[in-house]
Amino acid sequence: MVDLGSRYRPKSQRYQFPWWLLAAVLICVLVLWAFVANNDYRLIFKALTSGIATTLYVTVLAFSLASFVGICFALMRTSDNRVLTEIATFYIEIVRGIPILVLLFYIAFVGAPFIVQSINWMISPLSSQGWIAEMSIRSFDFTWRAIIALTIAYSAFLAEVFRAGIEAVDKGQIEAARALGLNRWNTFRHIVGPQAMRTILPPYGNDFVAMIKDSALVSALGVQDITQLGKVYSASTFKFFETYNIVAFLYLVMTISLSLLVRWLEQYLKRSSPWDG
């Protein structure tokens, strides 16, 4: 029997074959075939494999820290305390106005030396007695400088994502939870959090995908990620076309895989959410 009702469903609810995904899979198959058929591609891929771990390490750690800092500033900005709101707004607006690459250089070459000098100043009474050695700027690893910079940069964007999700929840439900005797934590855990997650997930996942791509900026500091290793390999072999094909392929695999995971989670939350009535 023909389902005539499907003709009148909203377009967003009809099944549509993902032709874009088919095209992406075909490209991946072609690239994998090139790996098998071309020895140069195999050598390049082997040279870049160690950079995959560095890219994922920087991305996951920086995004986790940025999420924690972001939700703290989101709670501050939605607070009834005017001082906390102004501090959070100042931080968010200033950080979002600075390009990530500029912030990366600033943290690496200005912020890190300042932190080291401050630590040495605080421990100067102990170091003068020979009880503890002063900290050297060289001991502040460039990978951690990059992680701190990405954390600061993305925490401001994530704070706005979390704030939008929190404010999307009907205030009447929060007031009802308070009337039932729930404290702030239980209200957030049982009422605000589950509903805010549905609003937050799409932009939150998009920001994670964006951080995977923006992690390539750490190559400017010499961090041995995929981009930096590709830059070094291509400069030494002059095989720029083959090398950057592999670099682009590796980033595409990570970003498309994550995008599909976020879409699946979004559909799962829609099916399992008790808030749809």
C-alpha cells in the first residue's frame, strides 16, 4: 500500500538519501586506492601517523578544558549577581574579538613568559636559599601553550552556546522545580540540563569539528601535529601535492566522522527525550 501521508509530511521529516555522504565515501575509496597503488602515498601516510595522535590529544584536551571554563562563564553570565555577569560578559566579548592565531602567539610568547616570571617571583625566597630551582621558560612546553590558547579561545564561544541552551528552557519549569523544593544543582541536573542539551548539541558538535581544524594552527608554534609534519615532509621531498592530499584526507576523515556522530546523537536525543510529551 502506498503511504500517501508521506507526501504531506514536512520535508525535514522525509527520508532523503545522503548523496553528499556517498560522494565523500567515493573520494575516500579513491584515496585509499591511491595508498595501495602509489608507494609515495604510503610513505607519506606513515610519516604523518604520529601527528594524528598529537592532533587528537591537543583537540580533545583543549576542548574538554574549554567546555569546563565555558560552562562556568555561562553560569556566571546567567547569574542574578551583576558583578559575575559583567565579568563573564567582559571575558567573552574580549576573547571572541581576538583572532585565534593572534591569541595563540600572545599566549605562547607573552603569556607563557609572564607566567614563568610570576612563578619565579613567588618562589624567589625559596630559590635564593637553594631549596628549589627557578622555572625555565624552556620547560613550558609549546604543546601546552597551544592547548591553553585554544582553551581560552573556544571557552568564550562555548560559553555563549551553553548560555543559549540554559536560557532556552522555560523559566516556569525552573520556578516549579524550586516550588517543589529542588535546590539549584538538582534543578539543573533534572530540569535544565536535559532540555538544554538538545539545544546545545548541534552548535557544540560544530565547535568540536571547528577545533579539529583550528588545531592545525598549532603548527605555527612547531607542535608536531598533522599539518606540521606535512609541512616538514613536503619541504624536504618537494612532494607538496601528494603530502597535502594526505593532510586534507586525514582531517576530512576526522571531521566527517565526528559530524555523523553528532547527527546520530541529535536524532537519539529526539527519540529518547521525555520532554516531547
